[in-house]
Amino acid sequence: IRYPFYMYKAPLFEWLRYNAFIVLYPIGFVAEMRCWYGLIQLLVADWNLYEPILFKLSASSVGGFEFDISLHKWSTFMFYLTPIVGAYLYWSMLLQRSKNKKKKSIKTD
């Protein structure tokens, strides 16, 4: 919706750009969370890949700490991060929508 809006500047695309997200964003965030949840379930139950290491960070010169991220930990982190990022993106689109409405009301006055 964004690119046709920039290309054509038609009122229909402008209306869609600032209103369609109200329905589409929550659907997208729920779908993304469902994908992360499905991956977590697959890693734990079906494949028994609870701890495949994505990357490992260790520094023996700094007290010998070791830090590793597994696919399961990363997926769980992203699962819980999605609603936070989603709320921020939704809020920013609501702000853009209100700014657009204010601009239109000033132009018509």
C-alpha cells in the first residue's frame, strides 16, 4: 500500500495507507508470533534440538565468562519481543495517521 501511495498520490491509496494498518498490523503480529511459537515447539518436541548453538562468545582474559545463544533461546526472545515491537510500530502508525488528518483539516480550512 505504501509504494502505490507514493507512486500515484491518489486519494484511495492515501486512505488505504493510513487506515488499512489498523486491521493488517495485528493480523501480521499474531501470525509472526504463531510462527515463532511453532518453531519453539518444533525445536523442543519434534526434533529434540533444544540447544543447537547459534553463536558462542567467550573471553578467558576477562574472568573466564562464557555466553552462548541457542536457537531455542533466540526464538523465545523473539517471541516475547514481537508484541513490544508491534505495539511501538502500531503506535507510530497511529501518530502518522493523526498527523495526516491534521494536515488535511488545515488544508481544507
